[in-house]
Amino acid sequence: QVQLVESGGGLVQAGGSLRLSCAASGRTFSNKNMGWFRQAPGKEREFVAAISWSGGITYGTGSVKGRFTVSRDNAKNTVYLQMNSLKPEDTAVYYCAAGSRFQLYRDYPTSYDYWGQGTQVTVSS
């Protein structure tokens, strides 16, 4: 099975940047769609961004759009989420997820089979 480990979270001031990494172990990383979700206290899990096995990219419709960039490096079995111009509303636990390349609706949590443990991102005002 695929194992995912997120890293790169932390405390940052508003307007700052962070780059999250998701390292995957397993032998089929290049065949997986990779997604990022986040969950803030008292809120449901929110779709952030996804990149398909073939490089297709989807972003969430909220304040994420225009500030975050998702990418992947198949040689390193790693997917990234570059977060710029961070706002306090971005504070959440960020989760990396992997799913079948045959899934078309990459903004739904049910499209993913494997999840990381999450990494905390806190943005202070």
C-alpha cells in the first residue's frame, strides 16, 4: 500500500509562505492522483488542490486560488504545495492524499484511498 508523510508545516505570519511536502512510499506513485485537503477546527475537510497522474491540476474555489501551487516530482515520489500570501484563514491541518488515476472527481475526499497524518499550518495576524 501507499504510505504518505506530510512535512513543512509550522507557524508563519500573515503574508508569508510555506512549502508543504508529501513523501510517498510504494511502487505505484506515478500512477496516482495526488490531492491536498485541509481541515480547520469546527469545519469540514476542504479541498485545496490536486494534481493527477498525468499532470492535470485542479484548485479549490475558495481563497486558495491564485495563492497556492501544487506540483509533483515522480522521481522523488513527492508532491508539493507551495503556499504564498498566507492568511489567518489558511490555518488548518493539511492532509496529503493519493487515489486511483481513474478517478475524475479529484476534489472529493472519497476519490482518494490513502491519507497522510497531516501537518499543522498556523498563520498569525
